[in-house]
Amino acid sequence: MTIRLAHLSDIHFGGENPEAVAAAADMLRGERFDLVVVSGDLTRYGEAWEFEQAKAWLDGLPEQRLVTPGNHDAPYLAWAERIFAPFRRFERWIGAAPAQTWLAPGVAVRGINTARGAQPRLNWSKGQIARRQAEEAAAWFDTAPPDAVRIVVVHHPLIEMLGGPMTARVWGGEAAAAAFAGAKVDLVLSGHIHAPFTWPYPYGDGRTYAVGAGTLSVRERGVPPGFNIVEVEADCFRVTALAWTGSRYEPFRTWALDRRAAAP
């Protein structure tokens, strides 16, 4: 049976597109998905009421979920909390922020937090991933069944998308991407730039792919609101970016990404 994942990102409750968000929930409840992934930025400013809305929406979805935080999930206005406990609100309403994992027959998924409350640079919205985070993820995948599809979930794209509508400039991103390619990770799911994309990392055997989802907020960057469906097939990963037309979701773009050959 094909493994199906729904990959959403950047919903930005407080600035969400209400119709697109409601229709996404209906679709996630109405179709079969093995896992629902949300790769960060559930809220607009990290306010308590925004997290309450996000939790209520998530609670209405199928129970198999993995949600990582994004830079907007650290409070923008509560400065002391942003610096000293940036993801306390996320953990209170959504769940553990440092790392989440999900295992099922044929697939292993690990979430990694690339957002930071404060950084030694002016733009705190950009990403970071420590060597330790990448090494711990690689070690965890080594404990998974050898035939399992390996998927990492982060908020920020680890390598910049050429021609993308914005940048992530992830400190440690290229080193982590190379480490994941070496660990034979298959997919690295992300958000942040509000546009869907796929491309292979230029490391290893070229079969580790970055996959980005769009947004369900009103902060569109040249692409309609939408989310991805990721299907694990025998010889490829099929990624379908859905776009909200104002009344329904329709395919916006589809990619077929070759899978690496199974070890003999």
C-alpha cells in the first residue's frame, strides 16, 4: 500500500486564510493519510490566543501528527520569554519542540527545530541547525529498520531555493544537508518561504531531496495558499502541491522524485 503524508506549513493562525484552512481540515479528515506533518509557523506572533486556535484546529485532525515549531512560534512581543523560553507556549499548546519522531511500517520521520528565539544576528527569523541536532537525527535513523523511508521535518529550508521568494540563510544548513545525504535520508520537508518546491541535495548519491510546502495564510508570496501530498511509491516519491482556488483544492504542480535503489 502506498504511504501517504500530508505536508502543511506556515498556517499563521491570527493571519490565516479561514476558508483554505477549513477546507484543508475537511480534506485531511476525508482522505486516508498515514501522517499529517506541519513544518512550523502555526501562529503569526506566537500569541496565546493564536496557539489556542492552532490547537483546536489540530485537535480536529487525524491523530497521527508530527508538528515542528517555526520562527513565528516564538512570541514576538514578549521579549523576555522570547529570549529565555522561546518555545514554552508552543510546548504548552502543541507539544514537545526539541525533537519529535514517528515510526510506522516502512517509514521513519524525525522533526528538528531550526527556529531560534534569539540569535547573534539582526534577523532572528532565519534558521539554525546545530551539528549535534544533525548527528542525533542520523544516529536515530540508524536504529530504524533498514528498509524504512527516512524523512526529516524542519521549518527552514537547509539550502536556499534558487529564485525563491525569500531566504532562510540557515546557519549550519549546508553541513546538515550533507550529513543527511550521508545518512541516506530520503526527504527533508520544510516550509518558511511560502512556496512549494523540490530539489535534490548536491551531496551523496543525489537521492536526498528537499521538499517545501506553501502557506495557508494570507501572506502569499506569488503562490496561492496550499499544501502538499507526499506519496511513497515503489520507485519514486510523488509530491503534489495543491492550490486553493477559493472553492476547492486543485493540483498546482506535481513532482516524481526517483528513490535510491534498495541495498542488495
